[in-house]
Amino acid sequence: MHELSICAALLRRVEALAASKAGRVSAVRVTAGPLSGVEPDLLAQAFRVARTGTRASTAELIIERAPVRIRCLRCRHETETAANALTCPACGGERTQLLSGDELLLTGIDLLEAGPGADASAPRSCPPGS
Ligand SMILES: [Zn+2]
């Protein structure tokens, strides 16, 4: 499953970030372009599997959709557009270059406050094995 390997790679980076701040992760934020080939629903499903046993085991995956940006090769006009409309709105040119919209980026993580009174009421999950 494509999304599972994406999540595994994502979580390795999340773990490294969280470890340096000695915290537990409450949310993982990613930006997914409409042309990234990533299905948000499948990614969220895969994340729930992949997060097990990590610092992000109770974290929520927040997926933000990135805009598609194109540049016209004829008039150099740059614009945001829909994924299925890759022609230049300025001159009608059909030869455009994709600037963004096919990326999947880790944009940030939220960490749980470890202090007393924090509403970290999420159930503890035991690490597998050990
Ligand atoms: Zn143009």
C-alpha cells in the first residue's frame, strides 16, 4: 500500500522532531497537492496503522490541500488553478509548467503539554512486544 510507506517515512521524521523536543505528538500536519497522487482518506487510514508504537500513537493527521500553481511557457503568467485546468488563463496557452500541486510535505507537528491539568485524556497505548 502506497500510503502506508508514505506514512512510515512521515512518522520517521515526526519521531525525530518529537524526540528532540521530548514530547508526545498530538497532531501531524501535512500539505498534499491535488496532483500528489495521495488520497487523503487512504492516507488517514494508513496513518492510524503506521502511528502505532510511535510518539504519535494518539496523534491526529491533519491534511491540508495545497493549491495547484502553473506558469505559462508562452507569456510567463503564473497562477493558481484547478487540478484539471492547466491552461493559461491570461493567454489561453496550453503549454504550462507545473510549479506546485504534486507535493506531499510535512508542515508541522503539535506536541502535547506534559504539565498537570493538561487535558491529555487520550488513552495510553502499550508499546507492542517488549
Ligand atoms: Zn499565457
